[in-house]
Amino acid sequence: MAVLQLSSCTSPQNAGEEVLPDGTTVYFTDTFSLGMSTILLDTVTTGQLSRNLIGNYLDEAFGWIDCETYIQPRITGSNLVFGSDPTKLRLDSLVLSLDLLDFYGRFDDPLRLEIFRITQAFEEGKKYNSRDSLLVDKTVDFANDQKIDFSGLPGYYDVVKYRLSDSLGKYLLFAPVDSLASQSTFTSYFKGILIRTKKADPQLNREPGGVFIFDPKSTKTSLTLYYHDSTSTKSYTFPINDASKRFHRVQRLESDGKLIQSAQNTGGTTATQACIQAGSLVKVHVDAPSLSSLDPAGIHRAELVLPVDPAYLGSNNRFSPPTSLFLYVADSTGKAEFSSSTFNATADYNGFEKAYILPITQTLQQILAGRLPNNGFLLVPGNNGVSVNRAVLAGPAHPDVNLRPKIRVTYTKIGS
């Protein structure tokens, strides 16, 4: 514990120190004993989100991550007709366009696209999650073994277009007339497509592959049929938009013996690391029972500091941490939020400090006043359903003492 003597006002960000009288004795401590645990949850909601994920990659700390998207192109209007004389129709091509927004993993590592036709209808009203899947016909891959990559344009994202197999184009162009009468009859005939990638090649390097993030609501994301009839060349775009049923599945494979497994099995004060990841939700519990010993009347500033272990950022920092963390007060189990309706603090990842610094002044005051339980905190990654960003947090038993997590508190004592 350190002792500070205030002789003048301090910065307003110190949450109360600036209003203390001159000469007030201010105490500082960061010696609380902390425990950390890694918690793997079953699912994360991924249905009808603003982003979808496709791809796969090998992470030496977290295992193999595989993402695939199930999505349903639509029609506009009703009683769609491609041509007055079906015998005169000829297919030119069927093109899938994806508005790619971001990428996670090895940027210059191309993956091969796979497209399969969904054979199981989306359920009305169902909230799909990261463990869900639908039946698909995998006898025909419509992607023609095309690559999906940005190796020639590092750091640049735009629309990518892929000509799909003519067999799928003909399936749509020569659809029965009654299947084009309305949206419901069309989706009964064509339930959608599964978009995924073939497994990355581990022979290329030790961190092969990656995950692409695309915008399913963009007007640039679509399925376009190019054809001609007896009179002219035509095209029809099956829109993929906010009304399209969709979700992505996230699987973690081959994680036996990886860091994430040992972190899950070793928690508390002896944990050397803790793991956190969006998408397949891995969250962290931080416990600090000795916080209750503080005087509830004099907390002026408190923050939870969680350094990221730089040894696990991947080569060229390719495995960047989640952009932000949300802090919740834990319930009595230490595995679920005491109040799931609101979070108690948030912080962006500080790339310079390589840490998350979460302000918990008000939260700590409420704990000490008895309005919140002292069961520790749960840390949940931001962009949880629409990314797979992960981080290895240094634990309380990390060999580098400078990386160990801490709670820093500035306070005064009653009567001081």
C-alpha cells in the first residue's frame, strides 16, 4: 500500500480525488490476490446478425477454428418469369458476390471456397446460434474449387465475385413456374446455400488459414443469374439482404493439448494464463475476495488491469485481441452474469500498453455498499457474434510479474 499526500486538485478522471480538501491522505493499493478462470460456453447467437463468417485456420494456442455460413437468397415481387418460352432459355453464368469487410488470421494464405445447396428449411422464429447447422447436399460443390484471398491487395477489402457451377444456375433458371410464384414457394424450392472453405493446408506454415467476414445486408452481396432467351441477354439478381434467413456456425477442433485446454483446467490463483475469444465464446472470470476489506466510504478510483501475453499474438500480430471487453459482476456460481441486462464496465484494447484497463470505481463502490455481490467479474469479448478475435491474458501466476493482472485502487480512510 502506498500513501499519497494531496496538496492540490488532481485530474477529474480520478473519480473524486479532485474534490478532496488539501492535505487529505490518499492511499493506493494494487496488492489484491486475484484468481482467474477460463470458461467455455456452449453457444453464441449468430442468426440474423450484421456480419457473417467463413473460413478456417489453425491456432497453436486455441485449436482449429472453422466458420461456415448458411444463407438464403430471395426473390423480389411475385410470379417471377425468366422468359416467355422456356425452350429458348440459355444459361450464361451464375455469380455469387460477397462484400468482404475484414479478415482474421494469415492474410496472404489463400483458401478454397466451397458452396453446397441447403436441403433443410430454416425454421421460422428460431434464434440460430454458433452450434447450429442445416442439412445440405454435399454431393456437388458449386464453387468450382476457386480461391478466396487478398494476397495481391494487402489491407484492402472489397467485393469478390465467384462464378458458380452451371448446374446450380440451371437449377434456378429452369425452376418450376409455381416455385417462382412467391417468396415462400421459392424458399421451399431453393432453401439456400452453405458457404464455407476447404481446410487450410498445415504444410504451408504453422499458422495456416483465416476467417473472412462479409456483410450479408450489403446491396453488393447477392446471387446473380446471367442468361439469354430468344431475344436478348438478361440477368436477374436474387437479393441477399436483411430479410434473408442466415446464421454462421463456429467450431473449435483439435484443441486437445492446446493452451486453451490447460487454461480451462487450471484456474484460480495458480493460473499462468487465461483465454478469451469471441465467436465461440470463451470468457474469463476474475475473482478478488479481499476487495471486501476496503472501506466503502472512501473509494476514489479503481481499475482492473488485464495485460495480454505478447507471446501468443501470433507471428506479425495476426491474432489480434478482441477490440473491447465488457465487464459484468458474476453471480454466486462465478460462471454467469449477476445481471445479464447491463454490463458494469467496458474498455477497448490498448495496443500500446498491450492490455485492457477497465474502470470499476462505481462497480466497486456498489459491491462495498452491499448493492452488488462480491463474486468476482466476468469478462466477455466485444463483437462477440461477428468475430473470432481472441487473446491470451496473463494470469496471477504468470512467470513475468509485470504481466500479472491487478486491481488498482485509490482511496481514503474515514476520518483521515
